[in-house]
Amino acid sequence: MLRNRNLSEIETLNDNIDFAANLQAVRSEIADAAQAANRDPASVTLVAVGKAHPAERSRAVLDAGQRVFGENRVQEAEGKWPALKEAFPDTQLHLIGPLQTNKVRQAMALFDVIETIDRPKLAMAIAREMDRSGRRPDCLIQINTGNENQKAGVAPEDADAFIRQCVEELELPVCGLMCIPPVDDEPSLHFALLREIARRHNLPWLSMGMSADYQVAIAFGATHVRVGTAIFGTRPPR
Ligand SMILES: *Cc1c(COP(=O)(O)O)cnc(C)c1O
């Protein structure tokens, strides 16, 4: 009964969420999607996105065995994660929201992966902080595949030059690319574009796919899917 529940069914469970069951359901759908694409399920990392939910929920998901998490705000993550990381030291925390240069130091002290590098000023601040602190979180470059004004990410036409700058000039440990497709578009076009840009630069990681489209993303080669609602339920208002 865990399988194939749709999002609205999961949302109705919000008052009494069975995090272990949600996690199990998402994991088994990841495995199915990977097998359908002739991929090893272990090649897809589930990033559980607990943003806007209280810390107890992340703890419940940790208790259910999940160890890779995403947060989109530095300040919120600082309130939640130091204690959780102390309790579960093998946790990997990904920053998946926009990063301001004045928060780079805090972000790099807490996060293990920065997924949202998208402009030279930020890339330079991260490179400086790496030199200063000696900490080198894995880096992903966010591509604004839909060229949306309101969305973060480097424009696709600027991606090649920016990736080269990050890798060659700033020597950031760039592992791959990340995107958030426009809500009303067919996501597969965006996943295919991200995959193509990554291929040109030999970048192995593709962070793409959320609750509504992670199976599609896996068909297009996602190595990291960022799933919030399907695990944590509907986000409470901020
Ligand atoms: C919130 C968020 C997610 C998770 O979204 P769901 O639709 O709840 O799975 C994934 N990626 C990013 C960048 C997010 O901000």
C-alpha cells in the first residue's frame, strides 16, 4: 500500500505523517525509475528537503534512516542542523536555495554541498572562503534552464563560460549542475538541457527532479533528486 500514492493523498496525511512509509515509497519509486532507465538505483541519491518544517520532522526522517538532506535557507538550517548533525554525524547537508555573498562563511561552515552557485561574485567569495577555512564543500552550478527572470541560476547561454571560470580559474570543486524547471513547462526539456551542458564539461552530478517529476528526472540521468513534499508532507506557511 505504500506504492503509488499521489501527492494529494500524502498531503491529507499531514497531521499524522508516517515519515518512514513516505521515505520507503519514494525510495522504491526511485528504484523503479532507475531500473526502467537501465540504471543502477544506487546511482541516484535522494536529497530529502525538510525546509519550512520543524526540526523534529527532520529527526524523524533521520530516524527512518535517511542521511542526505537539503535546506534552502542558511538561517533556517543554522537553527535546525547543528544539533541534528551532532546526533547523526554522517549526515550530508545540501544548500539548495540562493546564497548571498554575506552568508558564504556561515553556509560553508554548515553545508557539505553547495548546489546553487550562479554568479561570478558568489563563486569568488566561495573560493576565498575555501582558501581561508580549508573547508571545500562539493559545488554544483545552478542553471536557469528556463531563462526565468525571477529565478536564480546562470543563463544557459552563459553557462559554458561560467563553468570554465569556476573550474579553471577559481579551481572550485565543481561536481555538477542543478536546475529547477519552470512550473508550467514540460520538465524533460530542461532535464535534457542540463544533462547536455554537464556532458560538455564532463561533470558527473545532475541535481534535478522534485516531488512532482523526480521519476522523469531519473530517466534523464539525475544523480540527485530533491524531494520535499512526498516525504515531509505539505509545507506549513512560513
Ligand atoms: C523546495 C524545494 C524542493 C522540494 O520540492 P518538493 O516539490 O516539495 O519536492 C526541491 N528543490 C528546491 C530547490 C526546493 O527549493
